[in-house]
Amino acid sequence: MAGAHAQRASGAPVRYARRVHPAPWSFSWEPLFLALSLAAGFAYAQVARRAHPSTPRALVFGLGLALVVAALCSPLETIARHYLLLFHLLGNVMIADWAPPLLILGLTPSMRAALARRGGRVLARVARPWVSLPVWLAVWYLIHLPAFYDYALRHTWALNAEHALLIAAGLLFWWTVFGSVLSTPSALAYLGVAFVSSIFLGLAFIFSSTPFYDFYEHAPRLWGLSPAKDQNLGGILMNAEQTVVFLSALAYFLVRLLNEEELQHAAEARKAEAGR
């Protein structure tokens, strides 16, 4: 302890006490998110008796829940919490970028309408793009600040808060997209701004030769990955998955926009022909 105080006083980096690390392929469990996932699945099954979602839609919702559980209750979480930033970033994108849109797409229109009614004015206000987009970006960047990230890795409650913030911000962001909040052109603009605004974190990870996080700099290494290479690969993963997710969503709304224009032109043509 005296040595640590001396290091702090001299400005040298503090090396934390050696900890016993679990085997990389052992399971980690986050009971809170496992319980919430089970509760969400049970609630969906109950509502499905009345809403009658199609099998593909129900499978999409189930896949969203499975991604949350796989990210936080598996060896992936063990490696993320004790060994590699790459796996931590993978878990984060699974719960922030992959699971939320699937969970919302897994809801039938009547389910989404019921949620909108229950959310009332609060949900209507926070789901506005000028609120949901800044909130999503703020969460995305702030939780990856070294001070918070290192603290969360050493304190379970803060790590749970990190995961909860990512899931909540992701659900809010994608609710704005798929919850009938935006017109198709507005959705395209919203997604484009979000994509461009979110890539800088991944770029910082890719091009930095200095590890950002003290925790991973001193963590045991796997597969010969140095802390810097671990961070670079994490940035590549982050930017690659965001490119796939956002370009897929943009392509969907672009096709929808073209279809809407064709339907509008066809309706105008029929109206003009009827007026002759």
C-alpha cells in the first residue's frame, strides 16, 4: 500500500495488486441481466397470446434476448472482464447495436403501440431524434472514457450500470428508428448522422499506439495480443460492425423510400386518369 502511495505521489502509474483470474473459457454470470432477459421473454410470451406475432418476428425477438445473455453470461464476459478489451468491445456492441434493433423489430405493431401508450409523453419526448441521438452518442462516448471504464472493470455495480446504459440507450435510439417516430427520409438522415458521429471512437482505438485503459494494460494476455494490438483489433471490430449495422438499416429505408415514391406516383396516375 505504501508503494502504491509513493507511485501516486511520484506520478508513476499504479500497478494494482495481483488478482486471481478465472480460466478464460469459464462462465461469468450477470444475474441482473439474466433475470431481466427471462422476464422480458416471459412477458413477450404472455402478450403473444393476444398479439399473435409471426414465427420469424418471435424468433427475431428471441435472438435479441439471446445476444444479451450471450454477451453477459458466457465465457465472452469472462474474457472481457479479465483479459481482453477486444472481447469487452464485442460484448458492448452486442448489447448496444445488435440486440436493441432486434428486440424492437420483434414486436408486432400492436405491441409497439401498447408500449407507446404506456410510455406516454415521457417516451414520446425522449424518442424525438434531437433527444435520442445526443443521448445515444453521449452514452457511447462517455462510458468509454478511461476513468469510467477502468473503474467499472474493478467495481461490479459500475459495470452493471455500464451495461444497463448501453442497452437503454440502444433501445431508445432504435425505437426512434422503428417505432413510427420518423418519416422514411427523416430516418435516413437520422441514421446517417448517427453513423458518421459514432465512428470516431473506433478510429481512436484503431490508430492509437498507446493503450487507453490501465486495466487492460496490466491484464494477463491471451493469444500473444499486446495491449496496443488488442485495442487496435477492438477498434476494427467496432467500426466494422457499425458499418454493417448502419448500412443495412440505411439500405432498408432507402428501398422503402423508393417503394413509397412508386406507390405515390401510381396513386397520382390513377387519380389523374380518373379525372379525365
